[in-house]
Amino acid sequence: MEVLWAPWRLNYILGPKPDECVFCIPEDQAQDEERCILARGRYCFVIMNKFPYNNGHLMVTPYRHVSSLLDLSLEESNDCMLWLRHSTSVLEQAFHPHGINMGLNLGEAAGAGIAQHMHFQIVPRWNGDASFMAVFGETTVIPEHLSSTYARLRPLFDAITS
């Protein structure tokens, strides 16, 4: 039997769900690494998904706690698009994916896990990454630990903001 190791998933499965919104972040950047925040823009930020669908799974999230795309100002919308572009560039540099899925699920019925605070998903994809594990076992294999992915991506985002 082959063992898949994804220790960060246990916190999600067994741990208590936070009372506060995980996307409402403090202005103080002291917890950015712990929270997996890679970059902060003017109106939004880039954060790693702690329970990723694939290695390098990122999210672009407005600072403001809004649940609809229509609630964003033009400046917030533009900043989100800018950081989606930056995130795509960083993922291509760091991981050389064969493709990238990008999406926004608005509302619980559309599949939003945290419907109250909208966030864009960015998932790098490789040919063959949806193996028999994903199809039959409803399991995804993430080959790199989150802290290693953070250490790989953070300098690339820092280069954008400097």
C-alpha cells in the first residue's frame, strides 16, 4: 500500500472552523508567512490556499469583506485583475505548469467554500495531474509542502512589489 502524506489536511478535517473570516486580514504584516500571504496590493492580496487542489494553488482576495463581484469598486476590480496577472506570471516562472485554471465562485450554490468573502482561485495544472487518485479515490496528491512552496513563491512576488 502506498501512503500519501499531506499533514496540513488534518487541521482542516479535525480542527475547529474559525469564527472570523479567514480572508479578513490584519493590516500588520507580521503574520503574513503564517497566513501564507504572498503579496499585498493596494486593494487586494495574494494568499496560498492552505488546503490546495494542486501544488501552487493561490487566491486573489479583496481586502474588503464583500461577497459579490458587483460590490467591488472599479479600483478594487482592476487591482484584483492586476494581481491575477502577476500570480500567473509567478506560477509560470516557479512551476512551469502546462495550464492554469482561474475562477470565481459567487455564492454557496456556485461552489464557494467561503461565500461571504469573494476570492479568485488560481490553480496550476499539468498534463496528467488528474490521475486515477483524483478520479477514483477523490484524492489529490500535493508533491511539495506548503512552507516550501511559500519559500519558492515569496521572492518572486517580492520582486514585483519592489
